[in-house]
Amino acid sequence: MFKYLSQIFNSKDLRNKILFSIGILILYRMIAHIPVPGVDISGLKALSSRNELLQMFSMLTGGSTENFSIVLMGISPYINASIIMQLLTVVVPKLESISKEGELGRKKINAYTRWLTLPLAFLQSYGMIILLNSQSQTAIISEITNLSIVLPIMLTISAGTLLLVWLGEQISEKGIGNGISLLIFASIISGIPSMVGQGLFLAQEDQEKLIPFAVTLLLTIGLITIVILVTEAQRKIPLTYAGSGVKSKTQQAFLPIKINHAGMIPIIFAVALISFPSIIGQFFVNARSEWVRDFGNMLITTFQPGSTAYMIAYFLFVVGFTFFYVSITFNPVQVAENIQKRGGYIPGIRPGTQTSDYLAGVSNKLTLFGAFFLGFIAIMPIILQFVFSSTALGSVPLLISGAGIIIIVGVVLELIRQVNAQLVMHDYNKFY
């Protein structure tokens, strides 16, 4: 361990990238505690403690919801914009052709995503203001209908979202790892100490709470271990490459296909979308029409975190986004063509259509298992909390949600891979 850390420290470029990333994350955590001027947050913390929907949203924003921070919405508008662009890439032929242009196409799609983030952030800011103000016991904003008061607040938190997107891109370009994922990672990690402290406090007040807290801690460690094993698991497809000369031997290789090829992306997308029904319902409950109010109450009750409909929708969102993301990132036809162009083939499978069909079949089976695994991990902490609450063991706050576990594992594993790649490059450059 110490040898590994010393190698990182001795690599100047890698050390500077890590320090730059850490500096950006510290800056982000400082910004997350800066409240919007002119807002009364006395009743907001009490609201967040009893509203599970806001607790989930606050997890991804690092507690900025409780403080009504200038980065109130975190990067959720950017995530929503990414979802929309991913869908449009499949539907719109021009965007599909741009996405196939390699690095240049990726930069164009990212630019379109950033431009789409601005109007989404502005609209979502108004929705968050109305939602928080209506749910709080004391008015957060005194004159909610006064445009001269609400508009500057909307612009402030919209600018906060764009600032976070810019900080994330700085990490991606000048630091180490994916900047957006690291910001979400920092948000989740920042809430763990308070969860541990709250669990220990409850256990100290009532010793019966110690059992569910210990079980939750052990299950969290077990889930993290399982997620790591499944995330790193892969199916190796054997490949044979013919030699170029008469006496040259054939070369054996493998095509690795991961079980969890989509990583943490489906979880992030699912968390961003699962809150929509309840948020829409919060708007409808204040309508003048009785049937609209009833519809809003139905949405809030049906999709309340922990309800059966909520868990089913959450599970289906994760499964659906897993298949959708894999269908975009893994193209069996293109992979089969690349294998054939390099003079390779899968033993027992003819090159061309049969190879692409074989790869598609293997990918679909692995994706099905990976999608159901992600969905199960996502809803398991909710089921666990329900079991604790309905038994004599009582209930304690969860240290990390299922979504949080998958995001943390995905980010850490990706960081380790990038650090190892940088170390290999550092050792390689010593010979030149």
C-alpha cells in the first residue's frame, strides 16, 4: 500500500492531477454550504428530515437542499439533459451520425448537452422553489409570486448548476477521473459521517437500535463487496487471429464483455427520473380543480419512497436504462466487423452475421443479469428499511443507499484504473 502511494507521489503529473481534483472537490463542498441570500431556511432542515424524496435528492446534491444552497439542484439538470440527448441520438439521424464521429462527435454532443442544461436548470429551479416553499412549515420565500424576488433566486441556482458542470469538466480535462461522477461521489460520501453519527446516537439512546445498526453496517459492507465482484466480472469470448506468413502461428486473444457493462449510469438516470411523479403531484395538489388535486395526491401517495409502486418503477427504470445504455455503447455488428478486418474469428462461429448474432446473444444475456442485479441492489436498502421498521428491531438510518453503493464502487474502480494507467505511462516514459 505504501509502495503504491509512493509511486503515485513520485509521479509529478499524476500527483498534480490528483491534487487538482481534490482541490476542486473541496471547493465544491464549500460552495454547497453557501445559502441563497434572502431565503429563510429555518423550516427547511426539518422538512428534509421527514421527507424521504428530498432526502434522496439531497444525497445527490451533498446536502445543498437542506441549506437552500446556490447549488441547490446539483447537476440534476445536466443529468436530465444527458438523458434527453441520449434519446435524441437514437431518434434523430443527424445526431446519430454526429455521435459516430469519434472524439469530435462526442465533443459536439457534450456541447449540445451543456446548452440544453441551461433552460432545464432554469425551469427546474422554479419547480424546486415552489416545491420546497409549499412543503415547508414556514415560508422559505415570503413573496413567492413576486417576480423581482423569485427571478434572481432562479438565476442564482441555475448559475450554480452551470458552475458545477464547469467544475466537473475541469476535473475531467485537468484532473483524474470523470468530473461529473466525482461530484456525485463527493456528495454521497459527505453524508456518510452524519449517518454513522445518527446511527450511533440512536444506539446510545436505545440499545435495541444497536442490532439493526450493526446489521445495516455489515450488510452495507457485504453489498459493496458483491457490487465490486459483479462490476469487475466479465465473460471472455475467445478469438483467433491468423498469422500473416506461411509459417506464422495463429494468435489467441479474448474479447471481454462485462456483466455490468453500463456501470453506474442507469442508477444515476433512474434516480433523476423516479422523483418526477411526486414532484408533479406537489404542483397538482394546489390546483383549483378537485380532480386535478386528487390526481396530484394519487401521484404523491403512489410514488412515495418506500411504496410498492415506487420500488417497481425504480426497478424498471434501472433495468430499462441498463438495456438502453448498453444498446448505445456496445454495437455487435461493428465489433464483428472490426474482428473480421483484423483477420480474427471466434472458434466455431463464422465471421460476419453469425459472429454479430453470437455477440448480441451473449451481450443480451449478460445485460439481463446485470440489469436485474442493479435493480435489486437499488431497491434492497428500501426493502431492508421496511423489514426493520415492521419488526421489533426498529429502524435506523441507512448509511448508503443502493444507488449510492453502485455509484461509489463505479467511481472508485474507474479512478483506480486511471491511476494505474497513469503509473504505467510514468514508468514507460522513464526509458525515453
